Amino acid sequence: METRYLRGWSRQVRAALRPEARDAALSRRSVWFDVLLAVLLAVVALVVASRYPGDGPVQVSRTAYGPPVPPLPPVLPGGRIEPPVPTPPWGLVILSALPLAARRRFPLTVFAVVLGAAIGIGDDASWITVLTCVIGAYSAVVHSRHRAGAMAGLVVAAVLTGVAFRSTEPVLPGWSSPGVVLLLAGLLAGVVRYGRRRLAVSRDRFAALERTHEEETRRAVEEERARIAAELHDVVTHNVSVMVIQAGAARKVMDASPQRSKEALLAVEAGGRAAMAELRHVMGLLAAPDTGRADSPADGLEPQPGLGQLGALIDRVRAAGTPVGISVSLPPEPLPPGVDLTAYRVVQEALTNTIKHAPGAEAVVTVGWTGDLLEIEVMDTGAVRDGVPADGNGRGLIGLRERLAVYGGELTAGSTLAGGFRIRAQVPWRTG
């Protein structure tokens, strides 16, 4: 336990000493602001140093523990005393303010230069010097990539100023010594830096949530497109196959048996109407508003087909010339809408394959249930006339497997020993 604690503590120390990532490039406005601020402070510092030499507002009088007071200057004739005129340290005055132009690019270096110049000025420092030191300390803590270095430098600076100005009595009360002022500036800068980091973390988290939301939306759109593609495939393939078979039959018997030709054309018309109705329904799902139900009566859309519409489906297939036997036994409880639609699509796709790949065959549809499983089986007797053989790997069967997988079902398809083709599906029908 103690070893784990030491490892965690060492990781925290390394994280604190590790430099942070570089901030984004400074804007032109920020650079010009820093330059103008530094020039303004330097000019004001020079004016104060030239007009009030040796009498900076930081210092009013020496304390009793300071060095001995130098003797007074000689008395001139007439009783006048000529005071000495100190020479302002112009170089140090400039160094105490002008480096602030680079306070965001090199915060620790600028703070060290400004602080060193202020200590060099000594008791001749003015309120401008104090202000530049405070700005340098604030910038070092806020903008430096080295958090630990900035805080350590601030503490060292407070100690150095306390030692350098230990014999200087400030204008304000004793607690306002330069060291205390620098520490207060560093504390304020730490609060500002912490707030900025929290704001940056919140901004990054919000951006991550937005990206996740966009990704989920894109995935949902792709899934919806795949579902609609499957719907369109089922609708178009079945009805168009029936229409093609009926149109071919009408063409063959048009001269010999006009009545049968008329019946076939009527079946083509009925198949076309059914296809258009289902296409309108699928396209209506695309155009339905997000706030309403797509199958509401107000939208003028029919509900999704289910096993209750098997009779109409079987009639259309029989009208296309394919005899179909049917046996349906449903559970006592209503089927979930998704399972009901999937079972209908299984039967529809299987009969469509019989029409396309086994012309002249007979088909048998069996729907039953065992326990929690709904079982659908569609079997045909094989092609009587030439047709395109089915291999069980077409786009329609792939779509059915995807539909069934959504509800935990499975589908098997293959040839029978008698030469026919069988499609069998099982899907759980209980939602609870």
C-alpha cells in the first residue's frame, strides 16, 4: 500500500513538473496590446524617475534599523541648504517596464528581468516599479508552461523583495510590503489560471459530446438508409417480378385467349398499384416530420404490412401463376410490430424467389411457433420451366438475415433433396 502511494505521489509530481502544451499563437491584437502597455509603463516610469528623483512613493523614510543616515549637505550663504540631486538609474528604470512587451511569450524570463531591475533600483523604486513587478508576476503564473517553476519563482521573488526592501517603509500599512503584494498577485493569477483550465476542459468536453452526437447521428442515418434500401428492395423486387411474369403470360395468350390475357393484364395492374402503394408508404417515411408518427392517419400512410396481410400477398402470387399453400398458426399474444413486419418480409422474399428462380413450381408457406420462437418456412417444388437457379446468397436473403439479426433471429436457405428450395427462419417473438 505504501509503495502504491509513493508511486501515485511520484506520478503527480512528474505531472506537475511536466511542461504544459503550447498555447495557440498570439493574436496580433494581443501582441500590440503588450507592446503598447510596456512602452506606456516605461515612459511613465522615466517621467516619475526624472521629476521625483530619490523620492519614489514606495519609500517615505528609513526605519530605525536601516543604515546610518548620511550627513546633511552644507548650508549655503543666506541659510539655504542645497540638497543633493541623485541621478536616476535610467537603464534599470527601462528594464523594469519595457520587457513586459514579451510577457506572454517568455513570462518567466520577463518576470526575472523586471524583478532584477526593481531590486537594482532599490529604495528609489516608484509605484510604477511596483506595478510592473505585479504585472510580471501575474503574467508568469498565468502564461508560463511551467506551473511548478512559476510558483517557485514567485515565492523566491517574494523572499528577495522582502530582503531587498527590509529597511524601506511603504506608504501603505506594513502588510503591503513588496513580498506580500507579489504573493497576492500570484494568488490572483493562480485563480485565473485555474478558471481558464476549467473553462478549457469544459469546452473540450462539450466538443467531444458534439462529435459523439454527430457520429451517432451519422450512424443512425446510415442504418436508416440501409433499412429503407431493404424496404425498397422487398417492395420493388416482389411486385415487379409478379408484373413481369403476368405481362409475359399475357403476351403469350393474347391472340389465342384474349380473356386470359385480360386477366393477366389486370393482375399486372393490381401488382403495379400494390407496388405504388408500398412505395408511397416507404417514401412517406422519409418525408414524415420528426415530431409526428409516420403511420398516423393524418399523414395518409398505411401501417407497415404484417402476417395479417399474408392473404393479399398470396393472392397476388397465385394470380402470377404460382400455386401456393398456406398454414398459419400464430401465438396467442400479439406479435411486436418489428417481428410481424420481419416475418411478412421473409414470406414475401421467399415467394419472390420462387417466382423468379422456379417458374411453374408450387410453394408452401408454413408459419408456426414453439415456445418463444416464431418459425417461418417457405418451400417450393423446384422449377418446371427454365429459370435462373438460386444459390441462397442473393441481396434479398442477405437483407433478411440482417433483419432477423436485429431481433436475435436466424435464417437458413438451401436446396431440398427433391430438387426444390427451402427458406426457414426463426425469430424470438416475446419482447419481455
